[in-house]
Amino acid sequence: MAIILGAGIIVKLVLLLLLSFSVVSWAIILFKFFQVHRANSESERFMDFFWKSKRFDAIASQVDRFANSPLTVLFNEGYSELKKVVEPDRKSDGSALSTDLGGVENVSRALRRATNSEITRLEKYLTFLATTGSTSPFIGLFGTVWGIMTAFEGIGKTGSASLAVVAPGIAEALIATAIGLVAAIPAVMAYNHFQHKIRVLINEMDSFSTEFLNIVQRNIAGK
């Protein structure tokens, strides 16, 4: 703290900027951790429920139990579009699917739109983590270079290169690089972790979309 308080105004501004990056990064890390964890957990539970259920309307009535799963968004969009291509069957209590294949294409487009929307939601704020991880070391390096310039300026003014003169300026300079690494390392690790988890969810969404369309097409083929 004594080194930081004794630093020059430029180094202090660099440290303040890096501290802001670090605080925001940790807030994003905590938020994304809970968001992605809930999404993975509830997606697994939803898939179990989906395959155990026999009717889409029964699933639709229970999707609120899995509100944090991106798969429920895909199901809601696909089911809503599916209902638009259903024709009432007056001879039965239920309804029959339209044999118009354009209806299947509409469902497919709805699933793709929902998938893209969920990917955007899941990847929100990750760009800041990537930016923090890539720029913080360089911002810290800028503070270090400036601090070393100040240290050499002090040497020139005093005409002495003794350790007592040089050490404080060098320590002030190096702390900027240290803080830059402290901000960057967790951001990079968290970014890579969340990218992996989100890729898993994307694969699950793609698989679910394929299975949903297969079910719809089998029902159409059976009519």
C-alpha cells in the first residue's frame, strides 16, 4: 500500500484502471458461474423429463420448472411454431399435424432462431473477460515502463544510482505489471472455462433440435 500510495499519478491511474477491470471481471465470473451451472443442471433434468413424457402439451405445462435451461426456450419456440401448423381433427379429441412440409421448415427456423438467441445470451459479457485477459498485461506494462522512466528521471536529477534511489522507483514500476497479471490470469482462465461449458450446451441444443424435428417428421409421416 505504501508503494501504491507513493506512486506517480500516471501509475495510480493505471492501477485504478486495472483494479476496475479486475472487479468487473470477478463480478462477471460469479454471474456466469451461476448462470452456466444452472443451465447445465436444469438441461439435464429437462432432457430426462422430456424423454419420459409422451405428449408435447404435457411437457409444455411443466417447462417452468426448468426456466434456466436453454433447451426449454427451444422447446417453447418449436412447440409454438408447431401449433401454428396443426389442423384440428374433428373426428378425434386431439389434433393432427399438417402434412405441409413447409410447416416443418417453419419449426426448424424457429429452433435455429431460438438457438442463436440462447447462444448470444450465454456468451454475453464473455467478451469483457477476453478483453481483460488480453489487454491488462499490456496496460500493466505501460505503467511499468512509465514508472521506470520516472525512476531514471529521478536518478538523473539526484546524480546517484545507489540502491536507495533506484529501488523505490523500480518497485513502483513493477507493481503495475503485477496488478495487470492479477487482473488478466483469472479472466483468461474463466473465459476458457465458460467457453467450454457453453460449447457443451450448444451441442445439447443442436442435438435437441434434431430430435425435436425427428419427432415432428415421424408424426407427419404417420398421418
